[in-house]
Amino acid sequence: MAKRPTGRSAGGAWQWGRTAQTQRALLDAAREVFVEQGFSEASIADVVERAGSSVGSLYHHFGGKSELFLALWQEHQLAHEEAASKAVAAARRAGVTDPADLFSVGARAFLEGSWLRRDLTLLFFSGDGPAGFEVVKRRRGGEWIGQNDALLGLPDTPLDRIYAAILTSLIGEGAREVAAARTRRQANRVIDPVIEYARRLTADGPWKPDKGPDGDEESAPPAGPRRPAQARRRPGVDAPGGVLSAENRRRTNGADRDIR
């Protein structure tokens, strides 16, 4: 019969294992409660009851309900990043070198993860999160753009950054639709077209200005004729002075919530 380890190191390992187990139980319970009730309606009491833990333990390990939500978000993002990185690394080992093909491989892994963790994907797109969460999401979106920019080997120019942002936004919106699918077959019917859209966008690379007669790059094509200022206003929204009615402010804020 194996002997139970003794000494400080054994006690420390046991304590660490117990801590990790408690944190996992709280995270799993929070995931269930937030998905079922939404962040705003969920209570700490509901989380700790489902976890078989205590309010004091939750505050000790996470600091509060908002921090618990953010910990779930960070785990979700880490899982996305690890899956995409592993998929790209495997493709490289298989001989894939084209940056556009590698991007598609990573994008597919991201979309697959959005289906596997669809409850969390929809939770984080719901707009119901702690104060400041939308800022965290936008910051993370910027990091994804930078990572995709590096994967595609793009120069650091405004047009190339816009191009990387378009591709990143495509995958992000695709993830939302994948998570909303009712079945795996429906999810595949979203994943495959999103990857095809990405393939078409990356086929010719970002738009490059034509060279002018003197060899300098010409400016971007001019936009169409501008409508008069009054015609451009949305009734009830773009009021003079930029003042929004309460109803339209809610609509505007809601439209801005799910930016990646």
C-alpha cells in the first residue's frame, strides 16, 4: 500500500490541489448560473450553493461576481488561443506555409471552439456583463487583430491594419452565428461559408494603391457624392448637437455592445 506523502511539500501540494478544486467548482457553477440567469440576475448565493462552497470562499478566490465572470472570459479566450495556435502549428508541421491558409486553419479552430463552448460564446455576446466588460472585449479584439496581422505577415500600415480588422471581425461575427446554431449540422453550415469568405478575402491580399505617374502611390478611390447633412441624419437619432433621446441612446448603446 502506497504511503501518504509527509512533510511540508506534501501538505502544500494537498492544499494547492484543494484550492484548484474549489476554484474549478466555483467557475463551473458560475458558468451554469450566468448562462441560465444572465450576469445581472445571477446572485453569489446561487453560485456558491451550486458549487457547494461558501460566500467567503468565493470572495477569497475571485474577489466577487464580476471577477468570477472575467475569469470565465479569460478561460474562454485562452481556450480559443490555444486551439488556434495548435491548429496552425500542426498545419505548419504538415507543410502548410501560405499565410492565408494558416489563417483559415486557425479561424476554423476558433469557430469550432465557439460551437463547443457555445453557452459561453452567447453569454459573452449577450451584452449582459460587469461594468467595463465591453472595454475588455474591445481590447482583446485589438489583440486578436494584432495576432492575425502577424500571422498574415502584413506590414504595419493603416490599410493593412484595416484589412486584418475586417478578417478578425468576420471570424468574430461568424463565432456568434455558430454558437446560435441549433445543431452541429447547422453550425457547419455557418463555419464552412465563413472560412470561404475568409479565403476569398485573403486570395488577393489587402488592397494596394495604384502607382501614379511619378511612381508615388495614389490615394484611395474617392467616395461617392456626399449627401446633404440633413439627409444624412437618422430621424430621432442624429439630433442637432448630438443629443440622443433616451430610447435611441439605448438602441445605439445596444448596437455597440458586441464589438470584438
